[in-house]
Amino acid sequence: MATEHPQVLEPLIDEATLQEWLRCRPSDLRRLRDQRKGPPFVQIGRWRLYRRQDIERWLDREAAASIAEPVDDTATLTSLKT
């Protein structure tokens, strides 16, 4: 009887590809990583690689956080009235 093994390793995304997807500069991704605010990554030697599912989860969390933050429109409304 043959045993089926789940696919353990999915294709990993390199930094250049992630920068293209996010439309950001290398320094932006580095800053997010240094501040521990970017997507989780796997370090293999000098390479930082990202799992697609980790990127998607990170984007979902970022979107939810931006929706949850209250917006103060009073300054904008005041400037429009004058």
C-alpha cells in the first residue's frame, strides 16, 4: 500500500518577487523586517524567503488593522470649511 505524503515544501518567494508584489523598494521591506512588522520569513544562509500563505496572512492582518484604526477627519473637515 502506497503512502501519500503531504507536500511539505511549497515554493518559497524571494525578496525581489515580494518587492514586486508589494510595489515597494528594498529599503521598505528591510525596514519592515527590522521593525518586525513585515511578513514572516525563512532565513537560509543569506537568503530571506517567504511562504505565500504567510504573506497572505500578513496582508490580511494589515488590512484588518487599517480598517480598525479610527480616523480623525475633524482637521480635514475644518480645513475644507475655511
